Amino acid sequence: MANPTGNPFLDNMDFTKLLGDFKAPGVDVESIVASQRRNIEALTAANQLAMEGLQAVMRRQAEIVRASLEEAGGYVNQIATAGTPEEKAAKQAELIKLAFEKSLANARELAELVAKSNSEAADVLSRRVSESLDEVRTAIGKAQAARK
């Protein structure tokens, strides 16, 4: 176990020894265990990316809420200082439009952050699936060559 994964279950178990008693002709237990370890490492990396993305979204949401509260205070002052009731209504309509447009922009930004995070995690898993299929193809080729 030269490559610790940070997962106590994986780091403390020697699957090669565990599966050693189940040797079958033509089955390379070492490569199967190594492949499964890489699968778990890819899942761990994808989960880490997803968690980091979630944290980034939560930080940005907190920033948006803080900025929105500050802006809301300014909006109240602007409406209060407007003169006639008509001016106040016009100012209120203008500020509502600005707030709505800002909310849409913020929602779009958050959606893009989530999409980016999901894409990065999916890329890690996609690469591993491709590598895993290559490993299976190679193992089948070796097994066929050994039979000849």
C-alpha cells in the first residue's frame, strides 16, 4: 500500500492478501485490485471536486445575500427621499427592475458555477471509465495470448 488514498478503509486493507486465496488460473488479482483502487481514487477525486464546487457556490450565495441586504438599505433611502408619491412609485418601479435584473444575473452566475463543478467531476469519472475499459481490453488480450 505505497499510495495512501486518505481513506482509512482502503489504506488499512490489503486486498491482494485478502483475495490471494481466491486465485484462479488466468486471473491477475494484482491488476484487478489496482484497477479497483484507481476507480475508488477517481470517485474520491470527483467527490472532492463536487464538494469544492458546492463550497464555492455557498460562498458566492453568502456574498450575494450580503450585497443584496446592503443594496436594499440603499433602495429604502432612495424611495424615502423621493418627493411626490408619483416620484416614489416611479423610483420604486425602477429599483424593482434593477433588483430583478441583478437577481437573474446572480442566478445565472450560480448556475454556471454548479455546471462547471459538475463538469469537472464528470470529466474525472469519464477519464477513469475510459482507462478502465482500456485495462479490460488489455487484460482480455493478454488472456487470449496466453491461451495460444
